[in-house]
Amino acid sequence: MIDNEMQSEIVSDIESFANALNGDDPYFDAVKYVADAKVGYYGGPDWGDAWLGKRGHARLEIEEIAVIAQEGRNAIARVRYFWQAPLFRSASLEETLSLTRTAQPSELLLEDEDPHFWQLLSNEEERTVDANSQILNHAIHQILHPQPTKSDPLAEAALTNLKHLGLAANMFAHSFNGVFACYPQYVEQALESYLQNAGMWKVPGYSTRFTFNPNLSSYQFSRDDESSRIVLFYEGQDQKPLFRYAGKAAIGFADGHAVLVSPDEMKELIWQP
């Protein structure tokens, strides 16, 4: 039997964690919701800056939180959410989160705040989670085990351009009832009025341009739950991305987000929806 009061607390604390990830200081706002995470440890603030840059103008929006088990101090919840960006939203994603009820340190408490709350647990048995489809679990693991890396300005610039292209593509499709109604050879002209400048097509630091996945001509943007795995733009040709950023390739996806992808992760991507 799930205690109603505990269920309300769980829902509230998961929502607070998501709101922290949406804030201006995602690491320091979210770290208290992750069990055993050490505040301010090396790499944590750097992760927060990287998350902020990748998130851009998008926000995580919770659709539903269902507490499916709760016994004493432990609980399991299923969360459905999506990315909301200006003028478009991603397909819904669903994850299962594990939680434990604990008392937060007194120095983190606000005045008259209840010290007991629910913290999120990292899945230690599966250290590698899909950053595209398990966004919350990935964030939990990264906050608990931050792995600082040197910033690659060219990679960051490439991802920024890909996000602009993805947003423009979604805006264009929105004008055609969610359909990308354009032949591949006219994509640059079609998106011209939706981009701040045509320079977004250029790969930063190189003379090449980003490539549109022609399989997405006539693609129905608003109907595909796999849009976070569907390749929309990339560097390279003929579905052969260039892994030029420390062994990873910059990929823009149909839901508008863009990340660096390794050759192994590439196997999970969708080229023909």
C-alpha cells in the first residue's frame, strides 16, 4: 500500500528536481535531490555549465508522475515528460526512477523547511544510460559521478548550429501541419526565413556544410515517438558521419536537440523513420 502523503512528497520532489534542471544553475539547484552526491565536488559545476549549454532554450516538462511502489524509505516512480522549446515540443519520453527518503544537511535547508525529502538514486548496475532517451537517469548519474572534460569550442559551436537548424526545421514543419513538406535539394532555401543567418549551415572551423538526412523529406514531425533518435542533420555524407570531436560526431535530431555521438551510440540511431 502506497502512503498518500509519501506519494505527494515523491511527486513534489521529482518535480522540484526537473525544475532545478530547468533553472539557471542546474548543478547546484539539483544536487541536493541526488542521493550521496557531494555538493561542489570537482567536475560538478562544469557538468552544470555543459548541461545549461546543451539545454539551450528548451525545458523539461513533466506530463505525469506515477508512484508504482513504496515501502518504508524506498520508492519507485514512473515519469513521462518531454522537451519544450519555442514553437515545438519533443515526443514524450518515459523513465523509471528509484528514490530513497532521507534528511538533507542543515546547511542546505531553507527557513522552516522540512528536512526529510525524497532523493533520487543512480542505477549503479547500469552505469551507461542513454543520454537521449533516459535524460533524467543520465543527469542523476552525471551529478553523482561528474566527469569533467575539456571544452571543445568547435564541437560546442557545431552543436549550437545544429540546434538552430533543428528548431528551424520544426518551425517549417509546423507551418505545414507538422509535415516536412520539402524536397531534399531545396532544404536550405526552405529554412532560410526560419534561420537568423545562413551561416548556421556552415560547419564551424571547416569549409563544409551540414547535411540534411533526405529520408526526412515528407516526415511527420508531430507523430513519431522516436524523434529523439531520428537523425535530421549531421556532418558527412551518405549516412556516414564524421567523428571529428574526440572520436564523436555532432548530430542534430528530429526533436530539435543535438549531441555528440560515439560510433557505438550511432548504432542506436534511426536514419529511415
